[in-house]
Amino acid sequence: MANVQEEWLEKAISEEHINYINYNKFTDPIVIGIGGFGKVLKYEWRDGGLTVALKCLKDDTVVDESIIKGFIDELKLLRKVSNHQNVISFYGVTKDNNGYYNMVLLYADDGTLRDYLMLNFTKLQWTDKLCMAKEIALGLLYLHENDIIHRDLHSKNILIHQRQPKITDFGLSKRINEITSNSNAFGMPAYVEPQCLVNDKYKRNMKSDVYSLGVILWEISSGKSPFPSFESVLSLAVHIYRGNREEPIEGTPSQYIQLYKQCWDNDPANRPETGSIVNDLKQINPNETSSQQRPIEASAEFFENLRIEAHKFFEQGKFLKALDLFEEILKNCQLSPEDQESATAWDLSRNRGFENFSELIMVLHKNTTLTSLDLGSNELGSFGGKLLSEALYKNTTLTSLILKENNLGSKGGKLLSEVLCKNTTLTSLDLDSNELGSEGGKALASALCINTTLTSLNLDNNNLGSEGGEALADALCSNRSLTFLNIRSNNLGLSGYALFEVFYKKNTLKNLDIRDNNLKGGEAIVDALCKNTALTSLDLSSNGLGSKEVKILANLLCNFTTLTSLNLYNNILGSEGGKALADALCKNSTLKDLNLTKNILGSEGGKALADALCKNSTLTSLLLFYNNLGSEGGKALADALCKNSTLTSLNLYTNNLGSEGGKALADALCKNSTLKDLKIYFENNIGFKLISNNSDLKIE
């Protein structure tokens, strides 16, 4: 490749306009063709799990720098439009062992449209032909909507992959070849804009593509290439310019004939717009030549078959076809809740594959029925995050998105942050375990200052660090929409205290999960958290909080009127912390769920809590697992159960209650009628089975 070309391409790669893939990722090369710039080879892409085609960009022609810049710009456009299901997928570029750059494209397993029609035409029904025509028109419409003119559309530049047409070979090597050489202006004359046949300076436009599409529509109806008997290119060009066209094929729907005749009209002004062609193809009835018509009210059997087909396409990763069928099902007056969920909430977690992901992106572009999407554990990486972000800019239907465990990295986090600044429909976003780091955290914090719709954000296990925590704190001061935030396991540390100062001002956050953050010695944290007047759920598990911090928390719980759930699992409260909380429970009238598992409460802490249960009338769930309550604590709790009428769930696993504690609890169960779930047998050495008169009670 000439130096100036290589410089421009490397600049585009370094600025991340074009994705670069290491050549050593590709194996098993097979030559499958010769392109304008060199050979085309088929490879296996190990990381992508795909078969791809590498198209060499080698060119020895010296060209103007502005032309090369235009070529690079079109590569960027190709990256943008290749997410469409009817445009060939472009994954990026690679540099081969000879030093030449190659485009990395999807390998189409059924060859060109021309070859496909030759081999399969006798098996195709008119529904198949119309579907194929519509999909090609959709691909061309997408190019035109992105201001791309193909300029050389014919049946050899449309590939078939898994029975789906994909437009290829537009505006790249052709653009440079046309400008830098005296190449044949006619190309494949049967498909060429007639104006070009008499005026070699005629500038091809979108209506030129429409002419070519008209010829392709005829070819789909016939299964044959146009004008096969003409051996002379010049004589064929003259024949076409004089207005001669191929004859309609018997059995072709009349609307279809009328449409392709409009497309190949000699006068560009008389040709329809691409969008109009798509709409017309959707309206054509494949059975119009017969007397058989579908009933106005489709049968239950018909819709059941639609459901089966839709789910089959979904499982095969043919998401656009699945979506089309789900949309049809939603129009059914017999719609079930399962139908609604199938059409609007998709679970695609657990590695569906990169190729299918590209088609899914186009579902998001279609912007129709999908409102909830789970893409957890798909190893999308930053490149997948980039594709997804581009789709989300245009999507206005999705409200819930799960992206946990996708290795998005800080780069992916930044791209999604940019989307959040503009998206106005997403309300729930799960980014659990994505290695966002402090940079990703800061980018998301900036987005939260602008976004006004997100209510739930999960940032669990992203190593945000103190810098990310401080940035989030600043953002939460201005954000007024977020009600749920999970920042568990982010190594916030002592310097993350800025995050808690926000709670003096913040009044919308209701659920906060801040487990496992090494907050140690957090008196200020507890004080700040408890001054928030909207919080209903608080999780402070595994933060090294001791009796000192919990006493502050307990004092505030006496007057706290919003908190209903408190999780203090795996801290070091001890008996003193237990007593302080017990005193608060006597006065608090809102708390319903309390988790004190693994806090070294001992028998004294247990007895204090038992006394509180005699007075508290709101707590329904209490977890005291692994607290060494002993038999004395067990007896006290048994006495409390005789008097308490609200507790429905109690966990006493691993407390060394012994037979004495067990007997006391057995007696209590004869009097208690509200408990529904008691966990007691594990590591308590009771020695016998407890029996209750309450048939609703489950004892484990």
C-alpha cells in the first residue's frame, strides 16, 4: 500500500475510528477470490468464533491524498452500517505477513445471490422471493439513510449467509479504482444506470442504485441473470439505453412487476425512493395470482405456528426474523402474558456469539417492541460495548439493560456513559463485574449529572477505587432520579467517605448496597447515611463496623422513619453492638428485615434482642446465623416467640443452642402461630426434631 494510504489508515486505527485485529488471530487460510486490490481469503477467527473473509487493501497506484482520506472515511462508514442484518458485517482491519492491510468481513456461507438463485430457485416459493427482495431493499435503504451510494449493485455484490442477503462491495476499492484508472464505465451493463451508458461523466446517485435494484428484483423473479445472450458489452449497453428490458416472468405478482418496472425506468426522476420500495414490497400479496386468500381472522393454529417459528429463530440467533414474528403475534387479540414477555424481554446471557450480537444490534436499531435485554456473560469487550453504544443512541424503547460480566473495561464504560447523557428511556442498568476502574467510574459519574431517567444502577465489583467513589459522590449531589445504587466490592476505602457526605443533601436514593468496601472505623459514614430521609434499604455487610459505629446507628434508628431493611452481615458488633440495636428495635416502628449474621453477638447480645422482640411489632425477618448465642440466648429467644406476633422468619443456624435451647424453642412453637420459617438444625446440637401445631411452619 502506498505510504500515504498506510499513514491515513494507521491514523484512523490509532484514533479508534477503525477496529484493529491482530493477524495471528486468524487461521486456516483458503483463497476464495480475487478482488480489485488483491486476493480474498477465507479464515477462521479464533477469538470471534467466526469464519471470516480477509480482503486485501493492497494497491500500487499513486493517488491523491484527498482520495485516500475519502477511502478511509468510507471504511468508517462501513463500520457504522455493517451492523445492519442486510449489510455485510465489517469487523475491522488487520495487517498480514506481507505488510498489507486487509478488511475483516463476515464470510457468507451461501455465496453470491446469483449463485444462490442458480442452485435453489426451484425450491423457492414466492414468500421466500419477496422476503429476499424486501431484505435487499432494507439493506439499500439503510445505506441511503446513511448517505452511502453503492454505485455498483448487482447479484454478485449481494452475498447470502444463512439464507439472508447481505450487500457488500460498496464505495471502497471501487472508489479508488474509478478515480485513478480508465476502468470500464459500464461495469456490468445490465445493472448500470442507463445515463452512464451515454455519459461517462454522469455522477451516479441513489436513483442509480434504485435502477440496479429493479434489475435485481426481476432476477429474483426469474432465477436468471439479465440478458445472458448478449456477448458484446457495447451492444447490450445500446440495447438497454434504447429502453429495452427483460420480460416479466409468468406467475409473478402484478404489483411486483409494476414495482421493478418503476425502478428501472430510463428517467431517474420517475423512479421511486428506496423507502417507498420497501413499503411496497411489504404490501405485496404472494398469493394474489391464486384464488386462495388468508381468512381475516387468523386461526389459533396459525398463531401457534407463528410462536413456534419465532422461538426457533430466536434460539438460532436470527433475531430480526424472530422480532418480525413477535411483532405479528402482538397484533393478535388472543395475546397471552407469555407472548408479551417473549416480544419485549429477551434473555441472551451466556455467550450467544459475536455474529449473532451484530444482528441483535440491528434489533435495537429497529426500535420496536424490545424493552428489556439481558446480555450478561457474553464477553463483549470494549469493541462490543462500542457497537452496543452506537445502537443505544438511536433506541427509544429499551428501559432495562443487563451487561454484567462482559469485560467492557474503562473504554466500554466511557462509551456507555456518553449514551446515558443522551438516552431518555433507560431506567435500569447493570454493569456488575466489568473492570470499569476509576476512569470508567468517573465517566459514569459525569453522565449521572446529566441523565434524568435512570433509577437503578449496579456497579458491583468494578474496582472504582476512591477516585471513582468521590466522583460518584459529586454526581449524586445533583442527580435526582437514582433510587437504587449498588457499589459493593469497589475498594472505596477510607478515602471514599466523600460518597457518604452526599447523604446530608441527597433525598431520592432509597436502596444502597455498599458491602465489602473496607470502610473500617466509619463513624462519619454511619452518621451521614442515617441523615438521609428517603433511604429504605441499607446494606453495610463486611465493612469492619464495630460496636462504636453501630451505637451511632442504633441511636438514629430510634427516630428513623423510612428504613425497612438493614443488613449488617459479617461485621464485628459484639454483644455491646447487639444490645444497642436491641434498644433501638424497642423504639423503631419501620424496620422489617434485619440481618445480623456473623457478628459475635454471644448470649448477652442474643438475650437483649430477645427482649426487644417482646416489644417490637414490625420486624418480620431476623437472621442471627453464626453468633454463638448458646443455650441461654436460645432460651431467651424462645420466651420472646411466645409473646411476639409479627416475626415470620428466623435463622438460628450455627449458634450452639444445645438440647436446652432446643427444648425451650420446642415449647415456644406450641404457643407461636405466626412463624412460618425457622432455620435451626444446622450446627446447634439439639439432638431431636422440633414439632409444631402450625401447619404453615417450615422447620429446617
